[in-house]
Amino acid sequence: MSEHSERSVVVERTSSGQFLATNPRGGSISFGTSSDSGQDTAFTPVELFLAAIGGCSAVDVDVATGRHAEPTRFSVTVTGDKVSDDLGNRMTNLEVTFTVAFPDDEGAERARAILPRAVKSSHDRLCTVSRTVEIGTPVTTTVTTPDARAGLRSGGGQ
């Protein structure tokens, strides 16, 4: 393991069904559950999961191809099916699709040539998010409940 291997976020409830995730550097993103009216535009946890897979691979591929040419288009679409069965709720059929275009110049030819290899390398070795999903890792949960009464002093009977 590397010296600074731990990663973390803190998720706090901001209102009913709404949350804010904050990283140690102060960055934050809000998310929540979809409203019945469909007007809520906040990401759901599953959409954040899909974004994490796509974002992780996008960063890898952009680093590899961006050395050679600035893309004129770069998008990553991540899809999957949410199922509920005997194993519980989960995502299946995850698919990551890259749509990348480069201008017509010498560096772009090199970027286009290495694009498939960069996508494969991200999938097979580099993207921590999709590698964790494919290999699997246990998730442990812990509950702590601060004692609301801890701030109350017990006094002798009056």
C-alpha cells in the first residue's frame, strides 16, 4: 500500500432525502432521492456511482490522449440496469461508452491511435472505481450514536 492510501468523504443529511458529500479538500456535491414529481435534478446515489465509473476512466483516457491532441469532443456514457432480486438491489450490465473526436492534425492521429489502448488500460488496470467493482471488496458498516444526554449534567436531587 502507498503511504497515503486512505480516501474518504463525509456524507451529511441536509434535509429529507437530500445529502451533501464533502471531501477532505473541501469539495462537495449534493445528491438525494428523486422526488415523485420528477422535478428534482439532484443526482441519486446510483447516478453518482455511474458517474464515478465514467469519471475515473475519463481521467485516465484524457491523460493518455491529451498529451498528443486536444479533443474536439470527449464524452463518456455509462449505463446499467438496476435490478432487485434474491441478491438484493444492485446494478448489472454496466457499460462504458467513449465518444472522442480529435481535430485533423499530426498529434490527433497519434491520439486516435492510442485511444483504444488507453480505454483498455483504464479498464484493465488503472480505474480504481471499475477495478473495485469488477474484483469486488467487502463493505463494512458501523453505527455510532452520540449520546444526546452526554451534555446534560446529572445533579443531586434537589
